[in-house]
Amino acid sequence: MSFKDKIRLYLGEWAYFACLIIGTLLGIYITFWVMIIDPIINCINAMSVGTLTTSQVLITILSCVFSGTFGCIVASIFAFVGVLSNKIIDDIMEEIFKDKK
């Protein structure tokens, strides 16, 4: 395997795995913090102040129910972006390192 082929392989793989890691971490953050923990904390604070409403409770319940779905959607979008970036980097590197005749 030549040096050019190694660069093409490693840059594409690096971009793919970077997108997978970022997407997974962002999906976990959205699932647990944004969709579960933060709405529950807001409901607890509103209850202790005495301003808790029915709509706030319903929004919190729906947020907790659909949190996994939104986290998986975010992770899937970043996985798709990773596949696209791998292909784009491969095409760019092929164009750069194309043998001139």
C-alpha cells in the first residue's frame, strides 16, 4: 500500500469515526440532559415555587417518552454525515493524488 493510499484511507476513516463519536455523544446529551433531566428539574423548581401548570407536566412527560427517539435520530444523522464525509474525502484525495500522464 502506497503512502497516497494510506492517506486516503486514514483521512476518510478519521472523519467517519469523528462523526460517529460526536453524533453518539450529542445523542446521549440530548436524550438524557435536554429531554429528561432538564424538564424534570424545571418541573420540580416550578412545583416548589407554586407555578407548576398542567401543560408543563404534559410537556415533561412527552419529552421523557420521546427522548430516546430524538437521541437516535441525532446519532443517525451524524452517522450518515460520517459516511458522506468518508466518500467526499475519498473522492477529493483521489483527485489530488491522481497520477498525471
